[in-house]
Amino acid sequence: MSHTVGIRQAQKQKTRQAFLDAALVLLEEQSLSSLGLREVTRAVGVAPTAFYRHFRSTADLGVALVDEALGSLHPMVRTTVSTAGDSEERITRAIELIAGHVDAHPAHVRFIARERHGGVQPVREAIRAQLERFAEEVKAELAKDPQAEGWSEGDLLMLAHLYVDQMLITASLFLESPESCEGERERVSRLAARQLRLISVGRRHWLD
């Protein structure tokens, strides 16, 4: 009996993932607010009624996509601001990690960039909640740095938000610069490095 239940659960999870994958492909060309339920079920090859066994609405599907796109990134985000190495090493490491993620998951990055300020409120709120988590985790990493001595909790969180926002900006720039465009990718890397250095300079002198 348990074996049968396990098979059914695996099939259910497989169908749910098929909905997520199909939606992500469809969202390459449109926003979530314009995505139709029948478009998704047609792409998966199931009846529209099957959709409701997995999601309450396309907004619910969108929230699941946010979890898939951002939920696994927390370790990487903490690594980008790790106190290991000097400032230039941290900047180089951060840019390489961001570029690598964009190359591996361009559709997820595009979805977040589009829907962060999109027309589906539950999805906007889910993205905002994930970014708040990122900022809190970055703040915890920044607090380990001797440079953080004397900083208030509020100022550390403000700095953490600056880093998170810069990561999103850099990811968007890499998204618009395919791997094949080496000159453009190098330009984006240089710009991102300069912007992170500017934040670092302000960070060093904030308590002056």
C-alpha cells in the first residue's frame, strides 16, 4: 500500500513540476498577469481541471515559481558577502557567482526581474519577502566583519539591502548580455565591480 502511495505522490510531484516548467517557458514572452490557465494546461497536455489539484490560481503558481527561483539562493547570497578574503576578492567572487547563476537559470532570473514590480500582488509580496530574507542573512554576514563594529542594526540592514539590490541589478545586466558577447560581459563585470567598490568605500567611511 505504501509503495502505491509513494508512486502516486511521485507522479503528483512530477505533474506539479511540469506545470512550473511550462509556465516558466510561457513567461519568457509575457507577464504572469496575462498568462492564461488554459495556456499552461495545454502546454502540459492535461485538462484544465487538473491544474486545481496543484494550484489554486495562476497567482498561486507564480508564488511557487518565486520559491523555486529564489528559495535555493540563500546560501549563494550569503557567500557573495562572506568576510573571507579582502575586498577585491569578495567583489570578484560575488560577480562570478551572480554571472554563473544567470547563465544556469536565465528564465528564473527573467521571471523575477519582470514580476518584482508586476501586476500580480501575491507574487510581488512573495518576491519582497524573499528579498527581505536575503537582506537579513546578508546583514548577519556583514555583522561578522570587524568593519561592522559600532554599526547600528538599522544601518547594517540598510547596507545589506544595498548589496541585495546591487546583486539584482547585476543579474539583470548579465541577463541582457549573453555568454557569447564576451566584450559586453566584460563591460558588465567591470561596471558591477565599480558599483560594488563604491558601496565598499561608503561602508568604510560611514562612521567617520
